[in-house]
Amino acid sequence: MPAVSLAPYRRALASRPLRTILVLGTLVRGPVFASGVLITVHVVTTLGRSYAAAGALAAAATIAIAVSGPWRGRLLDRLGLRRVVLPSLGVALVCWSIAPFVGYWPLLGLAVVAGLFVIPTFSITRQAVIASVAVADRRTAISLDSAAMELSFMFTPAVAVWAAAHWSTPSVLFATQMLGVLGGVLLWVVDPPLRGEGETRVGTTRVPIRTWFGLPFLAVCLAALASTLVLSGSDIGIVAAMRDFDAVAQIGLVLALWGLGSLVGGLLYGALSRSISAFWLLGGLAVVTFPMALASSPWGLVLLGFVAGLLCAPTITATIDQASRMVPAAARGEAMGWHGSFLTTGGALGAPIAGLAIDGWGPPAGFVTVAVVGLLVAVAGVATTRLRRTARERLQPSPW
């Protein structure tokens, strides 16, 4: 059993670059989390469209962001932060100065264009976090970043919805996106290092993708996809279950406690003396998601959601940690771009998959369906890892 210690956190937080990027990452990612719910509210209320139309717009923007991940990451490796962020700032400024004040179809088109040229804040933040500490403290640093991201995810959507209830959605959406542009400006000004000491500098070396984009890396990315699929499906399941309990007013409480569980779990994982495979954590996440289907009351769902949340952040943290160790530093931007695209895709798939199950068999089926998918991917990942390890051992020459 791995030991728990605060020493890794003391070492990691002694790094001034890490403290800087944690604060900066929290600021720049807040508008991203707020925008998703704001766009839905704007489409349904101000534009008078259906939830299906809002979902279609969200899906189109999500696909655009997922497509942009690898090539934007490749540009980060070749050109550096400032030369990649500057054009994105211009596109975001133009698109989101217009999009909140037009009809549905122009909004959809502008959201897709903005998604294709999105400021790669998540990739930049993860690379800067990895570069700011020694390799031994990488998992702890990523756990701290996950905790900061969890706090931003817990609070910024709620603030955005509150603002939309008091002011017009176009003005709130515009202000939120401009805050995102301001965050990009801060990234450009601070220009945090994307390479650690002793690593190749940005733009000095090009690494062919075939040298690192193989089955092990792809398997970890699939684990990342499955983890966000489980999470986004559980999100829909919680909403459906609370409506079934006639406790819609308490949905926020359940989601908040679920997020708190993830925050606690992520911090505990960062304090462990050694890493745990992302596939084992994904399997654990799937297993603790199953009981949420058995909740018979809102408070039962609160408790089960908190327990399930304990493995949310550790699973995603483990996939980032493992993926970053599989690639050379010169290709880390592209690798984090691919990883982010898989995360985004899983988040986009989880809701409709759970939704179909809920429509057919009720709220419990939503939890069960996404948990089964997560468990299958976890089992396949563990089996593949063991087979590759066995094959390597057989190829090694005998010492006798």
C-alpha cells in the first residue's frame, strides 16, 4: 500500500514557477468552464431554441476543439507559446465580439471557427506544470493542477448562471469570453516555460510522431477518453436521478459534493509515495460509479457521488502523468494535444450515451452504462499492459 506524505507537496510548492502557473491556470480556465453552460442558457432562453439545438452547437464546438488539439500542440512544440497564442487571441476577439449578438446559425459557425483556433490553455498549463518541477514530483504537481481546475469547475459555472439570471445572456457571454481573451493575454505576457531544466528547448528538435504515437500511448489516451465519458455520463445521470426524486433544487448540492470528492481524491493521490496505473484507477472509477444507480434518495446519491468523486481527479491525473512520460520533451505539446482531444471526445460522448440509456431504462441505467464502458476499457488496458510486459520478458536474454 503506497504511503501518504505531505513532503511531495512541500517540494512541489517550493517551486515559484509552479505556484505562478497554478494561479494563472485557474484564472485562464475559469471562462472556459463558464462558457459551456452559458452558451446553453443563451441558446435556449435568448434565442428561443430547443435543448437539442443547444446540444448540437455544443457538440460542434467540442468537435472543433478536439480537432484543434494535436495541431495546436504541434505548433507549441515548434513555435513556442507566444507565436501560437497571439493569432488565437485575434480569432477569439473577433469571433466572440460578434457571436453573442447574432442568431443561432451564425453563432454556431463562429463557435466552430473559434474552437478550431482556440487558445490551447489546457495544453499550455499542463506543459508548464510538468516543466516547473523535477520528474519525481511531476505527479504531485499535476495533482495540484487538477485540484485548482476542480475548484474552478465547481464555482465558475455557478457564477456564470447567476450572472445570466441578473443580466442579459449576450452581455454575460461577451464578458465571459473577453475574460478568456484577457487570460490569453496574461499567458502571452507571463510566457511560462514549457520545458524543464535539461530538456530540449522549444523549436530546437523535431521528433517524428511514429517514434512515440504507438499502442501504449494510444491506450493511455483511450483511458483518458473513458474516464471523461464516465464523468460526463454520470453528470447526466445525477440530473436525471434528482429529477426522478423530485429534488431538482438539490442538483447543485450533489454536483458540488461530487466535485469535492474529486478534489479530496486528487490531493490524496498526489501525496502517495508511488503512482498507480491509470487503468487500475479507471477500473476503480467504474466500480464506484455502479452503486450510484442504487441510490434511493437525494442524500443517498450525495453520499455515493462523493465516494465516486474520490477517483475522478486521480484517474485523469494518472493519464496525464503516464502520457507525459511516454514521449520526449520535444513532442510533449503535440502529445498533450492528443491527450486533451481524447479527454474532450470522452466528455462529448458520455452525455448522449447515458442519455440514450436513461430514455430507455431510467436514470440508474445511465450510471450503469458508462460504468460498463469504463470497466471494459480498464480491463483491456490492464490486459494489454501485462501482455506487453510478458512479451518483453520473453525477448530478454536469459542470465544463465
